[in-house]
Amino acid sequence: MRALPLLLAAAALALPGHGQSSPSLSIEFSNPGLTPSTWTLVLHPDGSGHFHAERGDAADPQTETMEPAIIDRDVHLSEEFADRVFETAHRHKLMNVECESHAKVAFQGWKTISYVGPDGSWICRFNYSNDKQIEALGDSLVGVASTIVEGVRLEMLRQHDPLGLDSEMEFIAEASEDGRLQQICAIRKILQRLESDPAVLDRVRNQARKLLARAEK
């Protein structure tokens, strides 16, 4: 896992429009058993951010051809979501308590959440946290990352396997309902392309339309 100062420096370069006085929050995730195995999401209070993921060595024969080696792109989430994230981070910065529970629970992946702003900084690393707000914050940010990855898969399927879009869209619809995927607005562009693409199945276009409507709520 890369050092936090290098991570934040890279994030600042990726989003030069935000000055040093603007708060930023980042989460770095690592689990070698998953694909992608590592990713970083940097977020600013207006919902703008940057996402970087690397595939890792975990192999899944069913999806291997649809997994990019690297994802590196700017993203934009809702301001309402960003407000909740920064409110939680600011509250726990003031508390300054350890996040990791040290309980014997299944390994979900290391999550390192860090906050830097004019009011100071805070860092929290955990697999599982007894603090319900921190655990929920980690889950929501993992849900956002999963949404971004799904958006990239849709782009690849549209280009290389249009028929595969049907089952992928069904999964996205289901996972966005139960919370595994969050902030569908992060993949608005590919959904708009699918909605207007006559080359894909009607079911795919209809599902894209429903997801776009949900992204506006």
C-alpha cells in the first residue's frame, strides 16, 4: 500500500482546481482476493473526485476479459452524499479514536480513510469497525467504488459483448436497490449512451432509463 503523503499528493495533482484550503477525503482499499484488488477514491465537498484502481492477481475466468488492468478517471458524486461523508469524517476527526475493532471477523479488506482540511487531519484504518458510523462510511464508499467499476464493465461490454449487457444491467439494478452499489450518478454517462443506443437490447435501454431516473433522486 502506498504511503499516505504520496497518495494525497497524487490526488492534489489529479484535481488542481482545489486549493490547499479545500478539505479532501480519501479512502484506500486493499484486498488481494478481489478484483480490483486495490483502489483509491479521493473526494471533495462539492462531490468531485478521482478514482484509481488496479486489477491485481485474483483471477475470475468468467469476467477476466471484462476486467481492465487499471481504472483512472475523474468522478462526480452528489453534493448530498459528499456532505454526509465530510460530516462523518469531521465528527470523528474531533473524537480522534481508533477505528479498528480487532474483533475476529471475516476479512473484508483494509480500508484507510483519511481527511485533510484547514481544520486539521485525521486517518483511520480498519477491516471492521465497532463504530457504526465509521463502518457505514466505509461500506458506502466501497459501494461507490463498486459502482464506478461496474460503469467501466458496461463500457467494455458495450464495445466487445453487447449481449452481456443484459445480465450486467440486471445485477446493477438489484445491487443499487440493496445498497451494494451507491451513487449511480457516478456512471451517468455510460447509462445515457446505453439508453440511446439502438444496437443494444430494449431491456438494456429500459433498465438504463430506470437507473438514470434513480440517479436523479
